[in-house]
Amino acid sequence: MGFRQGRRLGICDSMSDMQRRQFLQTMAAAGVAPLGAQSRRRPNFVFILADDLGYGDLGCYGQSRIETPNLDRLAKSGIRYTQAYSGSTVCAPSRCCLMTGKHTGHATVRGNRKPEVGLLPGEPTVASLLQGAGYRTALFGKWGLGGPGVNSVPNDHGFDQFYGFLDQLHAHNSFTEHLWDNRHETFLTENWFNGRKTFVNDLFTQRALKFIGEQQAADPFLLYLSYTIPHANNERGRIEANGMDVPDLGIYKDKPWPEVERAFAASITRMDGQIGEVVKTLETRGLIDNTLIVFSSDNGPHQEGNHSAGFFESSGAVRGMKRDLYEGGIRVPTIANWRGRTAGGRVSDAPWAFWDVLPAFCAMAGVKAPAGIDGVDIGPTLLEGRSVARDHLYWEFHEGGFAQAVRQGDWKLVRQKPKFEVELFRVSDDPRELKNLAGQYPDVVKRMSALFKTARTENVNWPV
């Protein structure tokens, strides 16, 4: 009997006794009470990732002009995080951290500018680990972690199904003429010659809905829905005033705003509506009560394609944007919702980052996380909003000059362009990072500066 067939006999059939005990202990530690047979069901995971969405771009984070009712409802019935961090301040390394459980001091992909660098052959990802434990896995949208030339397509790293962009530069065009369908290119002829008929994010949602519709209650799954909204089309923005790709301006068509800003808002509201469809399909299929939904953004807000990040105050209560290591570049809007399991309506200030997702999902699924990763199991954070013990969080950035940041407790130390001077902030009191306390606390600077060396390994592709 094949493993796929055997798995249908029972959700826990593929788990060893040790894995089953580990799963139940993890769920109990996270505050999930046993519910008879249901407690033995491994959860489904839906991770939805926006592209360049700022900390202040959602209604539940204080945005007053862009409508996001579906995400606001998820936050109201789930947990909204005020100190959740992306893997990096640009897309490719951020996604690498999410997939591998490693921060950018150890990640294989640490920047955008080398698309020929992908994940290593056999490098564990959250998808491959769950796939190996019997999960059905799918990625629809943007990959950004290599391609067929370096044997680093999603199907090489744990995804049963993939449809979308391999390269982040290609993903700038949401009316592209071609996409990848697993290992093969497929052509969108209706978009040829600037036809602009099919908006690819609509296709990603359609594939996600189809994937959910195919799932049975006994088959756990991982769905990674990786939108390209609200990223700008930088190429189009060089020749047109509106560099935002969107089919129409929707409810914002008559707003007295520049067209590019109406398009920016329309793209976010469109994505919000599609996320509402995903939630509705999970409900219709009877899967919602056993599915953890996590929504986030790959980095801070952009200022590209003639869009101004200041127009909607996209950075919200923090300073900085994409390509910064200030909070605005890496602190991202993040929501977790598992109906009946997460503490509804809670706002959590527990700090965590993308590299914590892999060990958390593995623990909930009863899967052993690999050694040598940087992430910690944030199950209690995702289910109850509680902080978990950790020493520090670390980021580095390789474009336009080497930059680093480390957070340890309430302290954050930053060294970034243009002067690369060390700046120390107490982010708990100063989230906008306006008061440099480096001169007042030299002992803290000395202690945390050591992490700039010890928290990273040298990599020939990403030299200092």
C-alpha cells in the first residue's frame, strides 16, 4: 500500500508513537485542550504572504483610507501581532528565512541581486519536512529562491504543486505573458502584446481555492499563498505615472488621489477580498476548525512605481521602509487565526520572526525540526500570543552596502548605510527609533555588537 493511500485510513496513521506524543505535548504546552479524537488530527496550515505591504496598510493596524474588511475580521477573531518581523527587508532573503528556519546570517539566500543563487540541494524547508510527514503541499504565487538552472524550483523543495513566478524580477509584472506550472512554463497569450487581460494574483487565488476544494478532512495540508500585491511594476513605472499593476481602481476610482495611489489601494482591497474567498472555502469544506491561517508581509512598504509610501502612511507607527533595517523595513502586519483555538481579539506584543515559522509548524504537526536552525517554536505565540524564550533576533542586508541589525530583549542595535554608525534603540519605548542611546549605554552596545560577528557565518555569495 502506498503511503498516500495508507494515510487516508487515519490522520495519525503515518505518525509514530513518539511523534504522536510529541504532537500532543506540544499542543498542550501551547494551551490547546484535548478534544477527544479531534485532538489527534494534525492541523492544516495556510500561510498567506503579501508583497511589500507596510505595517500601517491594514485597517486593523490603523489604516483609515484603504478597506481591508476580511483581514480585519481575521484579526478580530484571532491574534494581531505588533512586533512580528519579516525575514529581511527585501523579498528573496525574507522568503528564504520563512522556508528554512534560518535568519539572514545563516540563510542560503541573503539578497535579491543574485537570482542565480537558490536553495541548496536537499536543504530542508518547512514544505519538505511536512511533505515527508504526509502533508499535501502547494505554493501559488512568488517563489524567489532560484530556478531550474540551479535545481531550486519549489518542487525540488517540498511542494507537490507550484504555480507562479520563480524569479522576483519577473514577478514585478502582474500581467505577465508566462508563468511556471510546476516544472514547466505556461503561456498567458491573452496578455501578449500588452494585452493585460489576466491578473496573475486572481489565478493564484483560483489555484488555492481549487487546492482547498480537493482536500479531505483526513489529509493535512500546507498552502503557501504568496501574492505579489502591493508590489509595484518597476519597469512600467519608469515610463508611466502609474506603476501599480491592478485590473481596475475598484471602489477608489473616484477618489481625488493620484492614479497610482488609487491603484495601490485597489490592489490591497482586491487581495483582501480574495483572502475572504479562501476563508469562505475553508468554511464550506469543513476545514476551518482545523486550519491555522497566518497572514504577513515579506518586508516593509515600498516607494516604487511612482507610489509614495507616505501617502497612506504605510509604515504606520514605526519609521523606515523597504531596504531599511529600521522597524519600518522589517516589522510587518501579521495575523494568526485558528478558529476555536487562537485567543480571539488578542493583540500580542510577543516578538518573533519568519524563521520561527518552520519549527512552530513542525511542532504542531509532530515533525522533528532539523538541527542548526535559528528559529524557535512559537506555538504559544501563534495560539495564545504568549512570548517564548529566545536570546536575540538578527538581520543583515547586502544591497547598497552591508548592513546589520540585532534585537535582544527591548534593545535593538542597528548598523546600516550610509554612515554605518552604530545606533542603539529601546524599541519597547521608542518604536520609531528616534532616540539613539548608544552613547548612554556603552556596555549594551559592546555586548550586542559582538552578535554582529557571532550571529553570522561567512558566505562566498554574500561577502561583507
